[in-house]
Amino acid sequence: MEHLDDQMKQWSSRLRDDLSILPPESNRLASTIASEVGSLSSEAKHRVKDASLVPLAARIEELRAFQVWMDLVHDSNPHPVVVRAQVITQNYICFVYLGEACFNILRKELPADSVTKKCCKFLTDNPVRAFRNAIAHSNWQYLPDFSGLEFWAKKGTDPAEQPTWFTVLHQDLSFWQALARCTAYASYLSL
């Protein structure tokens, strides 16, 4: 978990400001999540694992393959169309796939004041929830200067509600994606 902890240290101020996660936990996010998920009761761990039709080992394998692909793209001088494919894949994995497979399930099993629950709540509430829905329903596009994305989503669950226009800048999206990947890896490896 040390590698993930080190990667997430750059976001410690965002963890503090956006999620109310203070030091030392904000500097050891992956280790904290791993400890909290690892200390869940065996019954809670079974409920998390049993909530998925896909075995946990297959989910971990998918995340590892995704990480290798991300590293390959990052280490190359990718063509712009490859970067666009990377954006689509990363957003799907981080927000649609992991939202359903990990964050919504874990959120139900964790104590209210836990760091992991704060992460899962942040990743399943607005504005990330709205972004997830926009990704799932194809209601997004790049900003004209490619500094981020604009998207349209409903803020609530009322079917009559009109979609709201949102933007997410690259820096914010990078934080959301890093948080999603860290939360999933640390959680899955601790179950």
C-alpha cells in the first residue's frame, strides 16, 4: 500500500478540503482504507463479495490489466486518438464499473466516520455521481480547449427533472480518478 499512499499524497489537501480526511490518514490513504476494510467483520466481507456476480479475483485482474494499459499509454508518446480512448476507458472503469462493483456496495458496510466510507460517499454523490451518469448515458464532451469535460446529468432521481450542465476540469477529474482507483485497489486487496 506504500506505493498507493505515495501516489495519493499529492492529493492530501484535496482529501482534507473535499472529504474532511485529515492527517495522518490523508497522507496514508491506501493503508487506512486497507486497514478499515480488512477489519470489517467476516459477515460484512462476505456480503461485499457476494453482492457481485463477478468474482473478486476477476475484478482485481481487470484492475491490474487496466493499470498496465494506463502505464503503456503513459510511457509512450500516444496519438491523440489513443488519449481519447484512454479518457473514455478510465472514466468508465473509475466511475461506472467501480461505482457499481465497489463503492455502492462498500458504502453500506462501513462505519459512518470511516475514511473509506467518506471516499465511497464522495465517489457516489454529486458531482461525481452526476458525472458517472453522464458517462453511462453518453451525455458528455470535451471542453473546446480540452481543459476538461462538460456533461449533462440530473442532480436527483426525479424522472421529470431536466438535466443540469456541469463542467469538470482536468485537475479535478484527475483527483476523482486517483481517488477511485486507490479506494478500489486498497479495498479489494483487503477483502
